[in-house]
Amino acid sequence: MNKIKQIPKFKNEDEEINFWDNHSLVDYIDSFKKVNLELPNLKPSTKNISLRMTESMYLQLKQLANKKDVPYQSLVKIFLDERIKEEYSDLK
């Protein structure tokens, strides 16, 4: 088994580049410090879907969205999110 080596201190960026060009990261992996990374503004990736509904349902949805001053697609996501959470809580 190989012993984990310590990463040396570098005088400049060129020295560091040269070092990593000639050494394996695997030999130094334990030298790296764990970083807790929080990304509060990161938006979850989305998936485009096609949804068929009656024209009357579509018009009612647009009217509701207009009254709530939100885009109708956002309102659909809000409704779906609420219902999905409700269904999951009923499963417990």
C-alpha cells in the first residue's frame, strides 16, 4: 500500500502546474480538506413535458393564474407540488 504524501507549498502557479503535470492526485487525496458547500441559489434542473387538458380546464387555469398574478405554468407547478407532498404524507 502506498503512503499518502503531503502536498508541497508552491512558490507560484507555474510551479504548481508543473507539479500536478508530473504527479498523481491519488497519492495526495487524503491531504485535501473536506469542504461543506452550500448553494442556496442553485436551481434544480427541470424537465420539459407536454400535458394535455381540456380547453375549459386550460382557460380556468389561466384565469386563476391571472388573479394570483403568476404565470399559469408556475401555478400548475405549485398545484402539483402541493398535491404530491399531500399524497406522500398520506403514505406515511
